[in-house]
Amino acid sequence: MANTFRLGTRGSPLALTQAGMVRDALMAAHGWDDVEIVVVRTTGDRIQDRALAEIGGKALWTKELDRALLAGEVDACVHSMKDVETIRPAEIAIAAMLPRADVRDRLIGAESIEALPQGAVVGTSSPRRRAQLLRRRPDLRIVLLRGNVDSRLGKLAAGEVDATLLAAAGLQRLERHDTGTPLSVDGTLPAPSQGAVGIETLAGGPARKFVQAIDCTATHLCVRTERALLAALGATCHSPVGALASWQDGTMTLAAELLDEDGTAHIAGSMTGAGGETLGMALAADLLERAPSSIRRLFGG
């Protein structure tokens, strides 16, 4: 490991803000004077006109950062955990997570989904958001909208779409606290791991113990449970799935929903337990057993 600890990150404003949060936490935990932030440009940042599922999925956010970590160019990498593939290389470990922020989606462009005009155009690249919107409002027209927060809000301001959905956590970290209307998780379950910032290191490298010092145990267990659900479902970037794990008084509650592409078919459920892989696998099995074929064909991949 180099004398100055090096954090790899994407270069978007949100990614840099999150890397700064990790830097500050590491410096406070260890009394360090400095942590270097190293920007790594990813394929997902370069290609903005196609859906992720068409061009390689979540690996477009991670593969260049993985390469830098494995090559020893950085000591750790910072990720939005909802963008990290469920199955990771054996050489890489999710060493820590910061305390989770607001897990909800925010609707920008209207006070509520019901308040959107008939036939309104809503921009999103998320199969989950698309299916959830169409389940409630089949009249809506959903179009592809990618890019960082500012570019998506710019397209909304320019009238390219009538509304869009963004993660509340990202907006808050960018100090856009009043942008949009939060959607209750009771009606709109978030993406698994939404609101969580993770830090990866080499599984056997010296950086791992330094990063573990800033781990939020409750967040880590909740996200591990949600990721276990995804793994057991065989979910891909094409799979519309919402999930949220909540840890309280030593008990984990995991809620999830699966949909088909246009929200016509929907199955939901929840379970409680100790959390982790066992709970995620159990709920996945229950959902898939009850799901119609139009949903099951989108999973198992």
C-alpha cells in the first residue's frame, strides 16, 4: 500500500461527493492528514444514450475501478451499492459501508404519480421504476433517460420529459434537499441497496482493516440481505425488483416485490429473521414460487 491512502471513484459530482465522505471518515478514524481521491472514468459514464442492460449491465460502473484496484493503482474503491453487481470477483471484498441515507425515490416534475397529466412522458433508465410507474399509471409514456443528476434535471427543465425519478439519497448528498417529492416505500419499494455507499478493497490486502474501521454494521447487514435476495432471484439489469431490509431490535425485516416489464403482473412479500443470506434466499424462493411465468422469465439469469 502506498504511503498516502488512495480512493478510486467515478468522476460524477455525486461520486466525488461520496468519495469525499469516505475520505473524511477514514481521516477521522485513523488520524490521517490526507487521503488521495483518484478519478477513474468508467464505460457507464462514457455511454449515455443506451440502457445499461443493453451494453453490459452494472459492470459498466465497476470494471475499470476493479482493474485499478487489482492493479494496485488504488487501495480502495467507493461505490453506490445499488450499482454494484451481485456477484463480485473473489479477490475483491466489500470491506465497509457508510450509514445508509434516505432510501426513497423522489418524483421530480409533479406532486405525485397520480398528479401527472394523462399520457405524461417520464424519463428513467430503470426497469424497476418503469414497471412501478406503469403499474399505477398504465397511460404514462416511459422513455430512456440516463446521465448524472444535473444532466437529467437539465433535460427535465428543457421539456424533454414531463417528470423523472431520482434517488433521494443522491439529491441530499448534492444538497438538493427540496428537489422533488419523496415516494413512500409502502407504495414504491426502492432498488436493493439504494442509499448505501460501499467501499471495496482487495480481500487479502492491508487496506481492508483500515476500511473496516468505518463500517456501519446495521447498514452492511441490511445491504447484504438485499443482495442475497438478488443473488437467489438470479436478478439482472432486466429484472424489475424492489427490496428493502430494515434492522430493528435484533430482527431483520425484508420486503420485496417483483414485476414484469410493464407492471401488469406483480408479486410482493416480506419475511423476518436474523438477516443475511438465509433470509434473502428464503424470500426469493417464496416470491418465485408464487410469481406468474411473465415475471419468472425475467429472473433466474
